[in-house]
Amino acid sequence: MAGETIITIVGNLTRDPELRTVGSGSTVVNFTIASSSRQFNRNTNQWEDGDTLFLNCSAWDSARNSLASNIANSLSKGMTVIAQGRLTQRSYQAQDGSQRTVVELRVDDIGPSLRRATAQVNRQSSSSGFVGNQQQGGFNGGYQGGAGYAGGASGFGAQGAPQQQAQAPVSDPWNSTEPSGSSFGSFGTSEFGGGSDEPEF
């Protein structure tokens, strides 16, 4: 949406993501990311942490994905993550009756940082035919180097192996032996607007 402030933040989760269902039936997850700057101190010849930004974050499940549920099932306190989303501002009334305003990050995408960790991706099954191995309801092991991708929605079979799709032979239109009245041989005639029916200017 135009006018939104989109940012990317790298930091550590300060607590386990909290998954809950709101009154409307939607599922939301809340967590906090702490992002600290690092600077080199020439006097001590060591890296030191600077100021820390604590950013409250939220993510929602939708009809197209299970982002909130996946975050709650995949991430935990202390993990370093990379999150991208939109900054939002909301106001609420505190218990003492005062009005307060907070800035939060509405997360659109998030994943663990692999600089000092490894992760295994389990892709969830979808209606597009990208089924994968049905272990834990997802794609076991993630992408296998891309070698099996067939370029279509059914590129992987039930065991993650590439499916061979029948392909029609490719014909070379420039080396065609068809009569000149078809396909490329009709260039310049009325089929392409070059015939006698074209008005003169």
C-alpha cells in the first residue's frame, strides 16, 4: 500500500513468540526483536555493543499463508532473525486511564539468520500441486539444490523426486516448410494489417 514505511530489521528474539486467537477468529503472533548496533573501539581493540532497539512485532495468519502459526512453531527466544514488514502506529488506553501510542512492526516475512546457525525448511503442502514429502505436513528438507524443479506447479512428486513431463516437439518457425500463406509466411498480408483493407494515410 502506498505511503507505508517498510523496513528490514536483524536482531534477536527477546522471548518466545506468543500465539493467540482474537475475537474475530483470526490468529496472531506477538514477539519482540532486539537489534543492537556494533562498533569497534580503537582504544580496546574490541567490538562493543551500542544502543539496542527493542521493536514489538506482530504477524497474522491469512487465507493465503500460515505466517503466525509458522513463526510460533519455528522460532524461539534467543534466535537471530531477519524480519521485513511495515511500521504501524496505534494508540490505546492504559490501566491508569492515560492514552499511549506505540510503534510496532507488522511482519510480512521473517526467517532465521544463517550466519551462525543452520536451519531445515519444511515446505507445507498447498493446492498448487507442490506436495513434497508429507512429514510434519511440509516439504521435507526444503529445496534440494533446485535440481528437481521442472518449472511448473507439479515439479516435485510425492517423494520430492522430479516428475518428467511430456513436452511437445518444438518447431522452428524460421525453418518451416509450410506454405507461405500460414504463420510467418503471411507477414505483410491482411492478417497482420498489411493487406489491401488497411486504410491509407
